[in-house]
Amino acid sequence: MSDTVTINLGLILLIASVVAMISRRMRLPYSVGLVAAGILLARTPGVSHIFLSPEGIFTVLLPPLIFEAALQIQWPPFRKDLLVIFALAFAGVAIAAALVAAGMHFLVGWSWTGAALFGVLIAATDPVSVIAAFKEMKVEARLSLLVEAESLLNDGAAAVGFAMFLGVAGGSDLDPTSIGALLLWKVLGGFIVGGGLAGGLLLLAGRTDDHLVEITLTTIAAYGAFLIAERFETSGVLASLAAGMVVGNIGWRGYISQSGRSHVLAFWQYAAFLANSIVFILIGLHEAAQGRRLLTQTTLIAIALVLLGRVAAVYPLSAIFSWSSLAVGIRYQHILVWGGLRGALGLVLALALPESLLERDEIIVATFAVVAFSIFVQGLTMPLLIRRLGLVQGDDRTEQSSRS
């Protein structure tokens, strides 16, 4: 690692620490502060040449983000809302992607290939700042579960859909049967790889009470599941998700020592903080590079379509469960819509588009514009919306809203 890279990394970490402290005091989403800091950092001589590498984000920073979030998801409430979460994550991605793709094709004039790829990659949500606001404001547990679990699964759904569309765009000869089989493998294969690897490593962890070894084994689970799944052309995102849920729900039952649990959780909280800090500061650096290109007719149409796509996915799908015990309250639905922020995964997928794609540059700019809007507008207004809707724990309307 060169001296320049080392200095830049140290500067990013220092800025992330200061921004986190300031954001907590001001009660603002720290992701917003990090992006703003990245924009300012881009004006600093010698720093703006740091590039957002899709390979680096995808293979180095994405696994700890997925794994740490999955560690927090407990199986009993997840299983209870499994149908709702799967509907929002998989059918929701399909609905939102289709609406955005159609809009970009007919309103902007993009080819169906470019419009479809953009629709799929931008469907993945990344509510980091929303979850942070939930924890700060002590929002009801079911709402936090729906937002976070849906985000984790729709990341996987979007990544799978993107890979399939990219294959078709590259000339792969796939008929409907082949597409169905490929989709099944990518989804089930990811869960099998992640769950199987994490299960085997937990058996090994059960033979020690050394917290350093336990942390190391969970690190192998997070990254190993991701890399092995990608090697076998299944979903690395879903593999890391499965590994995290296995460790978080089975690992504490004697496989990871009681004393080691706090160390493991603290390590992954730090890993997620570190990854998020780097990602959001780098997003700010690159948004600064886009400049006025973020405010064009095309980007404004893209932002509007992404919001409409989220509306078209959340409200109709929630209505399906309205007469059951799984009913999602209308105020919860409002949060799911406005809390569907976009972030790292969409940018990574956009930057991974082939140079031969006609609309590649436009897609990248539109993706950055959508991410910037979601972080600065949706992210900053979420705490106010939560209060206005009376969703802070202890509010008399909170529990009622989860079922009505």
C-alpha cells in the first residue's frame, strides 16, 4: 500500500470519526454527514483522485455490511413476517424495476436493455441512516425488522436480477426455463452456501472459548460465504445474509462462548461502521465529481420514477395482507416507501456495467443522482416523518399501527 493511499485512508477514518460524533450530537443521520464530508473532501488537493472501485466495494465492503445487519435479525419475528418480507423484497423489486425501466424507455428514450438494467440495479434499498434513526428514536421492533430484513433480501434480489439481465444483454441464450432454473440456483444456492459454511464453522467454534478465534471464524463465514457463492455463480449477497442469520440465531446457543458473544458483536459493529464510513465518504467524493450533471431532466425523471416504483411496490403488496394477522399498518407503509433509500449496491452495479452499453454513463449519473436525493432529502426528513406519524416507541398509536 502506497504512502498516498495510507494517508488518504487515515484521513477518511479521521473524518468519519469526527462526523459520527457531530452527527450524534446534532441528532442527524451520520450517512448524510459522511456524504457531505466526502463532497468537501473532493475539494482538498491530492484527495479527489480516490476512486470508488466496484470490485473493492463488492468484495471487501459489502460482505461485512450484509453480515452485520443479518446478525441482528432474530428468526422468530423474521419467520412470523416472512411472507410480507419476501413479497416486498422479491415481488417489490420486480414491480419497481419494471416501472422504472418502462419510464426510462418511454420518457427518456433509453434502450430496453439500458432501462431494464437501471431499473433492477436501482431497486435495491440501503436504509442505513433510517435504521440508525430507528435505534436513536426507539421505533417499534416490527417496523425496524420489516425495513432492515426487506432491504437485505432485496439487495440479493436486485443483484440476482442484474446478473441475469447483464447475461442476456451480453448475448447469453436463455429461454424462460433456463432463466427460471438460473434464478432458483442463484437464490437457493446463496442460502445453501452461506448457511452450510456458517453451520460448519460454528461446529468448529464450539471447540474453543477464545474470542479471537471466534471472531476469526465469523469473518471467514462472512467473506467465505460471499466469495464461494460468487465463485459458483450464485448470490454472494444472499450467502452472507444466510451466514449472518445462522451465526446470529444458532451461534449464541453454545457454539460461541458467552464471553465471546460481546466481542463478536462489537467487532462486527465496528466493521460495519468502518465499511459504511468509507462507502459514504467515497459516494460524496464521486457526487462532487458529477457536479451539475446530477441536476438534469433525465436525473429528475429517474428520481421521480424510483419514488413511484417504490409506491407501486409497497402499497399494493401490503394491501394483500391487509385482512390477515400480517397486516402492515398504513403508517408503516409510509415509512417503507420514504425509507427506501438507495446506496452502495446500486452504485457498485452501475459502475460494473460494460463499457459497450450505450447508456452506461447516463445510468451512472442517474444512479448517483438518485442516491444523493435519497440520502439528503429522504434521509434528513425521516426522523421528522417518524415523529409526525407517531411511531416512536411508547406512543399510543404505535402498536395499533402495526396491524391496522
